[in-house]
Amino acid sequence: MDNFIVSARKYRPQTFNTVVGQAHITTTLKNAIKNKQLAHAFLFCGPRGVGKTTCARILAKTINCENQQPDGEACNECNSCKTFNEGTSLNIHELDAASNNSVDDIRTLTEQVRFAPQAGKYKVYIIDEVHMLTSSAFNAFLKTLEEPPPYAIFILATTEKHKILPTILSRCQIFDFKRITPNDTVEHLQEICDKEGVQSNKAALQVIAQKSEGCMRDALSILDKIVSFTNGELSYQNTLEHLNILDADYYFKMTDAMMEQDLGAAMLLYDDINRKGFEGDLVLNGFAEFIRNLLVCKDEKIAGLLEVVESFKDRYIATAKKLSPAWIISALNILNEAEINYKAARNKKLHVELTLIKLTYLSQAVELVNESGISKKKLTESARPVAFKSIRPVELKEVAAGGNKTAGQAPQETAEARLSIETSVYPVTSAPVNGGSPVAAPVKTEQAYQAATAPAPTLGALLKIRKQVAEQKAQSNDVIKPLTQEALRAAWEGYIEKLTEQKNHSTVTNFRLAKLRIADNKSFEIIVESNIQQKFVEQERAALIEHMQGFFNNKTLAYTIMVEEALQETTVQERPLNSREQYFKMIEQYPLIKELKERLKLELDY
């Protein structure tokens, strides 16, 4: 039996043209080879399984090819290309940085760089997973990477570019590989199925492309597993069963049941799904993705974001037309919360069933919200501004009661004054105000005419009011109490009595300890001994200033708080006498002690 080779190795691209989904990389590399503008260091970065190492090997083979093609490809026929394809070439060295990440491994590599190739033009060093190198290894590699021999080319490959030192990045040409699109993946899988003689369904290949998430290696591995599972026949149902994916037909049926508010049908569908062994979080996630696809179908501009099997696209669009955007967005919120709280739920099945119950009766809730919004809109439209009556002009001319002119009065009314009086008594009907009803004109009455022709009030009353206000101001200025130390202390004690009535004993104690000092005739200072005492006074600032201003009848009265620490009286403590001082003090009081010491020839230890 022949040795089985997985498709990822068997159908690995051997030329730039066979690389899938990376045209922006392969075109740049081919032009660099044709124009002989190769850099000495490359950095290939991107997701896993998109062709980084493959492009590195193709580049190493192409630049050493003895018969390069005009388009920058290798001939695959010369001795150098054959040895590359067989894996026996001495001009390519691959290093796995995940397992060889020490300084010694990099030193061994730099020592090998000194030797020129025996055959071919270049020696290519491919370092895979280069982000796994230690900082010391990176630093040991810097000088060689910056100025390598003319025959040495380094190709670094990584999936995590952000972990590489900036000093390494600045010495390399960086190529960013992108994820392979589902269409490119499906076409490549179809070519392999045709070569292997596998009966494939396009819907099944689309499911594999979606499951691989842009990774060609994963797509080929899934293809090999399903082909082995189905014995050479790749169908949509077998693919769903093998990948443990719930068929979208269940979601369509569940959505129809929810729109009809048929709770029984929705619960039976979930029970069928549960019996097939699908976990609740998988159901919630799949249903949320299904609702997201329906939302995408609502707008033609973003219809290109719909990544589903082509046979289901028309069904998605038809179902999306039946649903309102409000229902779709509300359903996405419910499913998102349910998926977040799934792990914390003790009864997983009940948690999913409660979510389905909410979604079943969601249409009714949306209708209630819409109805309440309509009623509010109607009430707003029916509201109109209040129509106010127009203000009549006031005639300020002084007219005598009998119409005769007296001494000191204004002249007899003129035609303009008579016109203004008639206009004020008989105004024209005003126009509607802000869309309101028109204002009706007042009825012509004799009282209105007399009121309009009555003499205007004289200016004597206004002068009298002004005089009274001036007298009150003068009296109020006289009432201001002068700021003296005795009056200030009296006002202070009065506020302390208020605090005592409020049973605020802590504040009372601190207020009694405070000292008062007059700064000028409009301000005084409160002197406290500590910051704590200052805080107690600050708490009463609003009530205290109101009390003091009311006591002195002076609204401009102000005060400031000063912290002055009290000087502590230092008491001089007597120092105890040492043995020598005690001896001399004893001699002063008792001179015979000295004589005794001399007679006995005593020596004192002091």
C-alpha cells in the first residue's frame, strides 16, 4: 500500500502562479526577481495556513534556478529545482525558532552564514515562528541580519508581528499575507476534488470554506477527513454531520414558528436539535449568526457581506422581507445576552428554552411599542400653542375730565390722540397666533370709552414712591451695626447657642476654642489651632455667614479662617546627676567625707 500524503503537503504550490489568494505578494516577488532587486531580509507575517512558508520555499527555489522563466518563475527542470523539490538542496536551511530560540542556536546559524554556497547563487535561511526567539537571541542576530554576505538571504515567518523587536522590523522588507477568501478556497478545493476523482457538492465546499475561516491548510485537512468519512463522496449533509454544524433549515423553521407565535412548534424543534446532541451554546451562536445574515439581507448595499451557501441565498432574502428591522435587532440583543449568560446558568436546557419563549412573543412586544409610539406622535401633532390676546397701547397724555384745558395740563387731544384712543377701544380682530384660533375683538362699550379717555396718572405718585425707597435705604444704612470686638463676640456666642440647641456638641466645642480678630470694618478673622478645628468651622460656613450678616445688618460682611498652632510650653526637666557630680555635691554638704577618703586612700570609680 502506498504511503498516504495529506492534501496540504501533496498539493503544496511549487510556483508563484499556483499560490492561492496572495497575488499582491507573488507579483511583488516575481518583479523583484526579474529586476534583480532582491532584499537581503524578508519578513512574511499573517494568519496561519495562508502560504508564508510556501512562498519562502518558492522564492528560495526561484532565485537559485538555472533557467529562470521570463515571468520570474522557476523552470522546475534544472538540477537545482529538482533538488529543491526533493528536499535535498544544500542552499536552503529551515530553522524552527519555537524549539531553537536560544542565543547558541543563533550563533550556530551565523557561523554557517560565513560559508558560501557550493552550487547556486544564494543560500536562503528560513526562520519559522521567529517571534519565539528570546530578546538575547534577537540581539545576537541583529548584526548578521543588517549586513549579511551578498550570497545570504534571510526569510523570517511569523503569525505575531507585534512580538518582534522594532530593530528587527527595520532591517526587513515586510510582506503582510491576508486570509484566503471563501471563493478562492472553494475553487482550489474543487480543483483538488477533480484531480482526486471525488464527487463534490459546491454547497459542501462552501461550508468547508466558511469553517476554515480563511486558512487553506485547515480547509484541506477538513476535506481529507470528510472524504475518508464518506468514502469518496462529499455531500452537504455529510459535511454538516462531520463538522457538527446545525443545518440552516432548522433556523428557517424556527423563525417561521416565532413569527406565527407558535411556541409549541419552536419548542419541538429545539427538542429535536437537543436529541441530536447539539449543545445549547452552539444553538444560540448559530441562531444569532442566522439572524445577523437576515439583517444583512435587508440592505442591498451590504448584501455582499452575506457568507452563506448559494442555494440558501434566495431563501434568506425571502425570509428577511417578512421580518421588520426592529424585530431582528431585538432578537440579536436577546440572543447575545443569552449566550453571555449561558455558562452561569445551572439548567442549560431551560436557559435556551426561556430564550426561545422570549423570541416567540417578541413580535407582540414590538407591536405594543410601535402602537405606543404612534399614539404619542398623534398627541404631539394635536397640541397647539395657546392664543394670547393682543396688548392694547396705553395713551400717556393727560386729558381733563370735561375735555377743558386747565393750568398746567397738556393741550387738548389732537387727531392722533383721538385715533389712538379709538384704536385701543375698538381694536381690529388679530390674526391667528402660531396656528391658533383668531382673537376676537372686544365689544364696543361706554365704560371702555370712558376708561380710555380718563386722565392718565400724574408723575407725583412715582416721585413719592422713589422718595420712600430712598428714605428706606437711608434708614437701612443707619441700622448697620459697627464691627467691634464686643459685638463680634456677642454674635459668635449667639451662633454657639444655636448649635447647642441643635445638639451639635463637637462643633460647639471647636467653636468655643476659636478666637476672633477684627481685620477691618467689613471683615474679621477666625483663628483656629488645627486643621480639624478648621474643618468644623468650614462645615457651618453658609449658616454662619448668614447669621453674622443678619446680626450686624451688613450684607458685605465676610470672614476668613486662619490656622495658628499654639506654642507648647516646654518644661525644663532636671537631668539626673552622675556619680562624679554626686560625690562633689556630698563633699559640699559634708567636708569630712573627703578627709575620710584621703586617710583611707580610697579610689572612686567615676
